[in-house]
Amino acid sequence: MISGLIGLNRADDEGLVAQLTSQLRSLIAAGRLVRGRALPSSRRLASDLGVSRNTVTYAFEQLAAEGYLEASHGRRPVVTVDGAERIEAAGAVASRVRSAKPQLSPWASQLRQTDWPMSYQAPLKPLRPGHGDFREFPNEVWARCLRRSAVRAARRELGPVNRTRLREALAHYLATSRGVRATADQIMVLPSAQAALTLIAAALVRPGDDVWVEDPGYPGAAAAFRASGARVTGIKLDAQGMQPMPGMAVPKLVFMTPSHQHPTGRLMSLARRTAFLRSSRPGKTWIVEDDYDGEFHYDSRPVPALQGLDAHGRVFYVGTFSKAMTSDIRLGYLVVPLALVSTFEIAQRHIGLIASSHIQEALAEFIADGHFLAHLRRVRRLYHARRDHLVEGLERHLGEVLSVEVPSGGIQLVARLKRGRADQAAVKRLVDAGVETRALSSLALGKPCDHGLLLGFAAWRESEISAAVRTMASCF
């Protein structure tokens, strides 16, 4: 009678063995075949179903392996479980799996203790920091570059993961605009600036190595170096950014944002930069210079990059296109000291931090044809005006509450609380009202000394900035 409960479809892509196995398993689980029931021999069931004996034998062997049947040579297979028992046991296992607490690495266990990346990521609202205005980007021009890159892809030979045209264009741009001294071979194109920090940490930092970062500073840097087991120390700031620490042992690596300190916007002087270079030992101490928004300077000519002052190959230079172009381009770059180029190229491929060659070729054309610089010139004027508009609005409506630190460049600014330290409570209230900002205290590595708000201005038109400031005033 078992054969009457089974229907095999020879046209089914699943195959006869899989169909028979599944249907017998279902009959056992449903209680139609109870514990102790002997099934027909493989020869008899094959004859009844009109299939080969091997089909039945393979199905019996699979169910025996799963614990549904007991099969031995020369004997008919016997059902070994009760259907209800099998279902209950499976449910208990699933319940145990769901309730088991996963064991995380020390680094992963700390991730929820930081507000980086920002916990309220979508949708974009004024005055979220860290963004340029994607509405001002020349999308039609960029689309033409992408289309031409796609057409040429069919004729393009498989080349290096870091495309030569883009590296050469970047080497020329960085030399003329930021004073970076590097050949095209030293430039690596990566999915983001954060990927560059991950690559540096993986290649250079060993568990227990000392790493200095700015405090307050960019949380992504501390996260990347902690993931490699580093002992991360926050170095306090003064009016010039990160302070030298002559009494402390020299670390393995120093991370800094000297051209526009994140988040305060402070500019490190030439004398301070030189002091850090003198204190680092070639081949022993490395400096990572993150120039995350170095394209935007408003009140004076930009100070040349720290990397350009380095005569001993101690400085990594990190940059990104997400601020100057559009945040979803997902391209950053890393200038590597010459002695480490071959090591980093191998590490890049092993970790898989590879940017799309299609996007790289399109960006190389976008830069070579002058579109990138034309876009920068236009948005610099816009962002400069937006910075001044936000500063004026904050001073007029919130001057009694906030003290604004006006940056010489960048896309965001700090407004410190004049009274009290409840900046995280203020941020929550502002977010609920529709104004996104970040608490300055949340960017501290240790006990926060600064309390205030990090406010973005580049991504928002002046009417939107005015509306956001009025909302802030009503909340305060």
C-alpha cells in the first residue's frame, strides 16, 4: 500500500531519487509510517513504482543517514522514529539555536557602544554632517562617462585592480592641489577611505601595538585599528589639533586629520606637522594622514599635505571622492610609502578591497576632461556661502546657547554648548524634530571634555538651513 501513497513525476527537474526521499520523509513525519514499521524491500518497491532498484536503494540510504530508517544488508528497512517525536525534537533544536548567544570578538562586542556609523542613517535630513550636496553634482556628465566606460569594457583587457589611467590622473591632481609627492604606482584605489584604514591596520598593526588617534576624532579610525588588536590611545587637542606627546613612548602608528581636524575643523600649523615628522622613526612609526575633505578651503590657500613634507616615506595619505562628488560613488584612495607598495598590493587583493574597474575608468575620464575641477570650483563657492549662512543663523537665533567654531574649510562645523553637557539629549530631541546632528561627546575616546553639536552645512540649501536653525531654536 505504500506505493499507493507515493506519486513520482518523471518530468520533474528534482529527479526521482530526491522525490522518493522527500515523500517517504513526509510520510514518516506525518505519522503515516510509524516507528517499527517495516518498508517493502528495495526490489519490491521499485517494481511497484516502476523505477530502477538503485533509485529506491539510494532513497533508503539517505533516510537511514538522516536517522529516519534503520537499514541492514539482507533485511527490509524499518522506521526508527515517531513523526511527532521527530518534529518536537527538531523544534527543540531550533529553539536552542535561536536562544544561544553568539560569541563575538572583543572588537565586535564594542561596536554597539559607539554611534559610528550614525545610528539614524536614512532618510537624509538637515543638518546631518559628513555630506556634500548630491543635487549639485553633474549627473548627466557623469552618466556619459559611465556609458563610455561600459562600451569600452568589451574591448578592455583585464588589467590591474588599480587602473592606470585613474592613478595617473590622481597623481597629477594631488601634486598640484595638495602638494602630495607620489608616483602613480604608489596610489591604490579602494571602495572607501575606511577601506584604506582597514588595509593599513591589517598590513601593519599587530596585537598590542600602540596607536594614537585624535580625541575627539573620527570613530572609524579607532574601530579599524582596534580590529587588529591595537591599543588605541586618544590624544587631546589644542588650537592646532592633535598635540605632540614628548613624554610618551613613540607608538607604532599615528592617525591624524591635520588639514581639517575631524570634527573641530582646526588646522595644524607647519611647525606642528614638522614636529610630528621629527618624532616618528622611519620604518618604525607610521603616520596616517586622512584628508577627507581637503578639496574645500574657503578663507585662505590650503596648507600642503603632511605627506608632501615627508622625506623618509613614513606617511600614508588617505582621501575619498564621497565628499567632493556624491556619497554613493564608493571610491577612496590611498597613497602608500614606496617601500610598502608591493606588500599593500598583495594585501589589497587578499582582503578583497577592490573597486570596480568600470567606475575607475569612468572617473579617470571625468577628471581628465576637466569635469571634476569644474565641479569643485562651483561647489566651493556654494559651500562657502552655506557655511556663512549657517554661522549667521546660529549666532542670531542661538547665540546665547551655542558658541560656533567657524572652520576655514570643510563641510561641517562645531557649535559648543555654553551651559551644560547634555549634548546627547539635545541631539535626540533635535532628531525627533527633524534636524539631524551628532553629539560632540559621542566622538570622544575617553571621558568627553567637549560637549556640543556637529552640524553639516554643505548638503543643504540656504532655505533649508534657515528652516533647520528655526527648528533648533524652538527645541532649545
